[in-house]
Amino acid sequence: MERLETINFYLLDKAIRTYRVYSQKKLRENGFKITVDQWLVIKVLMENPGISQLSLAEKAFKDNASITRIIELLVKSKYLDRKVNPKDRRTSILKVTPDGEEIINKVQGLVLQNRKVAQTGITIEELENLNITLKKIIKNCQP
Amino acid sequence: MERLETINFYLLDKAIRTYRVYSQKKLRENGFKITVDQWLVIKVLMENPGISQLSLAEKAFKDNASITRIIELLVKSKYLDRKVNPKDRRTSILKVTPDGEEIINKVQGLVLQNRKVAQTGITIEELENLNITLKKIIKNCQP
DNA sequence: ATTATTTTATTGATATGTCAATTTTTGATT
DNA sequence: AATCAAAAATTGACATATCAATAAAATAAT
């Protein structure tokens, strides 16, 4: 077989998974009870207050069904608060709780550092090219 | 927040997920009852007969526990056959069944075409650079 | 040979991804 | 207003990812 190492898509898969495991491990090691995905969802919510779950899903690059479940867990962890939106009873109003804000703030530095470590030895230009290529792949595979 | 679009790791995540969904959809549309991951595991097994599950996991960029479960499903689907290895009773001897070989052969063209579609408009040089960058990320995040 | 260590694989628990079907509510059509 | 279609979210079913704990067998150390 073509060596897997040479096939872009396996490397892509491996890269994101390696980074994910690394980040999650750092979070755990530092005693933070939150997953990378949960962090992302709160972050998006903080920057887009009042957003619907559909937009939240889109902005966080997540599936709809996943967002529903991630939010469930976040509410259970007391990082989010939800109540029915009286103006559109199909949706909920999601709010980041003080606990939620606190953990995001505490985690922020670690997140930046994880990214930095992961990007060691990679130039700005290289990162830009990476983004360009990734965007092409995304476009090619979308309906 | 830094716009997510500009953050490499979300694009990375999104790219591999978009490609995965695309590939899986094509498999489904063509009536193949197999997942991308299952395909990969069989493929690796065909090219490395007699391999242990640990090496299989490594070569397929999969987690150990995941391999156990993927193999379970493949045996259930009659694409793999397993029996205890008498020389080392901790391990099993895994064999691709005729059904397994058949589906791999039938799927091969589609897989190549999926990759081709996903790489449309991306130069060889770009792909090479992508690989180089991804390998750096992997190295940076490994222990 | 017995014990201790290591290796290989499995399993349980939890989180996420994906699709399809469904529910609830809203908005549009007639 | 009654009906119909669209939108938002949930749920069920299944596959995979991850970690931790465990089981079983092989190998090393004494």
C-alpha cells in the first residue's frame, strides 16, 4: 500500500488528534475539569452572547447534535445557564455562569501556550499556507 | 476572540471532518456497508498479514481501545476472521475474509477518487508543504 | 521454579461525531 | 383561522476516541 505516512489525510487526522490529546492532557494535568470542545463552546458563547445553538454549532465547527450534548454537560457542570427564550420558544437563552467565566480565564494562558508549543518551528508563512490549503480541502468536500 | 477561522487547529479539525463526511457519504451512496475507519483497518491488515493489534493500531493511527472495537465490528460484518494465536495466547490471528477482500477491491477506486476530489486545485508542492507542516505539529505534540 | 514485570488485549465510563427521525414552535399560504 | 411548510432543537442508534482499570499470558529476575 501507499505508505500511510505519505497520505495527506492520515497525517491530517493524526496531527489534529495528537494536538488534541496533548491539549487535553495539559488541561487535566493542571486540574481543569473541562474538555477542549467544552472550552471552545463557552468561548464562542462569550464572544457571541444570545447566539442560537445552530450558529453556535457553525462557529465552533461542530455538529448540531453534538452541540446539544456538549451544552447539556456544560449546564450540568454549572458552566452554563439556560432558560427558554420567551420570544422564540423553540430556542433557549444560554448564559455563561461566573464559574464558566472563571475557568475560561484561568485556562486562557494554557491554551495559548499549547498552541505555541504545537507551532514550534513553523513559520508564519507556513501557517498561512497551511490555512490556505485546508480551506481548499474544506471547499472541495462541501456540497 | 481571535477569529476562529484564523486559528489553524480549528481549520485542521474542520478539514479532516469535512473530508471524512464526504468520503463516508460517497461510500454510502454507492451501497458500501463499511466505514472509512473500518476500510483503513482492513487495508492495513492486508498489507501486514499476521500483525498484532498494537501494531495495527499504530499503523492505522488509531487508539488501542478503538482498534479492539473496530475489529469486533469487522468480525461481526464477516470482513475479518479471528482465532487465538497458539504461539502467543494473548493475541489473535486476524485474517481478511473473501468478503473483506471483495469490498476493499470494490471500494478502492472510490477512495482514490475521493482523495482526488478533495485535492482539486492543490498543487503537489502545496501538498508536500502541508505534509511537512503536519509532521512538525505531530512532533511538537508528542512526548 | 516461583515471583515480579511487561506485554497484549479487553472492558467500563464518558465524550463526541454522524445520520435519521421526531417534537415543538414559528412563519407562510390559502 | 386552519393548514402547511420551515426552522430549531432534541433524541435514538450507532461508531469512534480517550483514559483508566483490569485480565491474561509471556518474559525476565531472583
